[in-house]
Amino acid sequence: MTAGLSSRREPADAPVAADPTRARDAVGPETSAIDAGAFSPADLAADHAMASLAGTVRFLLEMTPVNADEVRAAFLAHPETDPVFEYRELDVDPDVLDAQVVALPLDAVADTTLAALLRNRQREMTLRVEMLRARNTPDFLQLSIAQYGALLPALVDLAEDLLDRLPSGRLEDASVDAEGFLAAAQAEIDHYRSIDPDLGIHAEIRDDVSGVLVDGSTLLISRNAAVARRRVDALLQHEIGTHLVTQVNGLAQPIRMMGSGLAHYDETQEGLAVLAEIACGGLTASRLRQLAARVVAVHSLVGGASFVETHRLLTGHGLPPGSAYGVAMRVHRAGGFTKDAIYLRGLLALLQHVAGGGVLDLFFLGKFSLEDLPLVEDLAGRGLLAPARILPRYLYEPGAAGRLHDASRAEDLVTLVNA
């Protein structure tokens, strides 16, 4: 596997040593000005209506058990019985949401590129409504596969190979608790606010989440979170430097759905976020094993494995029981959530993209899929996208360009560990 990374320039010219306050001008000349009259009022009304509707659905939270941390200890003490997960009440009525999705005024959109992007997202929103309806039922798994795609044998083989070759066991002992990680996250957010004081991003500790995740403009941290000290910065660059930065920049676009997320943006977002971990030198052997384990766990789930069987499979691959529980919980939640296979797949897709001469600059402007890149390039080429309000901090750090340069030419994912 070989790849090349750039930002409309060669890797050495990325703004690694540049003044971070110039982030607004760092994306490229094609986004330096916006033709305000290019989109009709009907175009923007349809986009804004879709973005407003998308903002009412906290999809990832709806899929996450509220008692995942609570039942963890009991399962690890007796790992012979599948845990029983509980979920929050849905914030929206799926029937009402379905009607709202159908009623979106997309027929009035005149710009053909925007119309294609919004139609694709409308179809995805319809599928996600069905997933909400089917949450924690036998019907959910097939809907999840339709949303996130089927697993190809080559990806499963690669994941199993990584688990065989990477060191196993407990590799990282020292950890930071929820309060410590919150302090680090707030410092990271303060960095971005020093560039743009009006940024509406936040971090908070919650009792009803597991691990660390982004919901809208907020970084949510489980009260029971424990982040390996060596992984703190990498996780910040993943969650804040990628997910929150692209949301900020996306919401600043004339097309608000760039902030909410266009169709199937998840895979490219997670791939970009793992690239951020590589850039800051935080991709550890344990983390790469985790990404591989998620693929193997999804494969077992699709093959009919129970929670107990998936957990046993993961510990057989060398994952500590607690880590195996976390992976199995993420995969078996809601009835079978296959999203976790996209992290490794998204990374590989982006590396292949840049191997063919592709660049990553536009991906910092919002949330969209690699598949939709030609449509976003069309908008950028017509001067319809705004410059980035902020760019990821890791782009300005010494060593980041070298790490990305090395990763872009890697023949083996194992060499990306602490690249």
C-alpha cells in the first residue's frame, strides 16, 4: 500500500510551522471567495430545512446503551451470559420524522450538484428513520448493513492479520480519568477559541454515555472514562481536531448540510480522524489492534455470533477482557451496529485516494464522503464554499508533516504505529 498526502501542495508545504491564526486562508484559492448569488433562495431553504431536521436527531446517542458501564463489571465477573442493555427514550417520533423527511422541499432545488447531494442525504435519512424504528430488534442488523456497507473478505483478512502480528495484552497502563480528559479537552477547545472566539463547541462529562464521542457541537465524556495517557492527544485530534473542526467549518458553509453531514460521511470522517492520530504520533499498537478488532467483531456479529461469542473471539485474539467488552458492546448495541468496521476501511480508502494523487484539503471544510468528493470539488471550483474558519491544530505541529509523509508511503499498516 502506497499513498501520497498533500493539501493542494506537496506535504512539506502543509501549514505545519505556519501561524495558526492564518487558518482561515490556508485551505486554497478556490475557496477564497463565495459567489453569494449562485444558490437560489429555494436552494438554500431546502438545505437549511434539511440541516435543521438532521439536527433534531441525536442518532449516535440513540444507538448507545445508557447502562453500558453499569453492566460491564457484572459481565466481566461472569462472561457466560449476554448483557442486557437499556436505551434512552427516543427524542423524536419516527413516524413524524419520516413525514418530515418526505416533505423536504427538494424538488425546488435548481443547482444540480446541490440537488444530488441533498437527494442522497434524504435517502439516507429515510434509512436512519427505519433504524430508529428497529432499534434493539432483529430487523436492525440488516438496516445497519445497508447503512454502513457489507464487509469484504479482504478487509476481514487484513484485520485478522493485524491482530496476529501486533503485540497483544495490556500495552498501556497509565491513564487519565474523565476529569483529567475534560481538562485536556477544554484546553484544546480554548486553543481554537483563541483563533475564533465565536466557536460554539463544548465538552462535558455525562453519566449516560460510554467512552468519548461527539454529539453535534459537544464532546461527551463518560464519567467512567479512562484514556491511556499516551493516547490523550491522539483522541483530542480525532474528536476535536477532526469531528468538531469539520462541523465548525461545515456550519460556516452556505450549504449547512456540510456541517450536519452529507450522505455516508461517517466512513471518510473516521478515516480522516485516524489520519489525525497518525499525524500527532498517537497511533499506538493497542489502538490499531482495537480498529482491527472492531472489524473482526462486526464480521462475527454478521455471522450470527452472540455477545458472549464475540467477546470470547476477541479475548482469543489477545484483547484484555475489558477491552474486548468495549468492542463487543459497540458492535452488538441496538441490535447489531456495524458502524465500527468503517474506521479501518475509511483509513484505507483515504490512503488509496492520496496514493492516486488525491488531496485532503476539501475534507476539512465539512462532513462528506469520499464518494461525494467530485460534487464538492464542483462547488469549490465555482467559488461556492467558504474558507475554513479553523484548521486542525496537528497540521501546525513539528513532525506532523513527516509522519503524514511516511504514512502516505507505507506498505504495511503496522509501520504506522507511532509513525
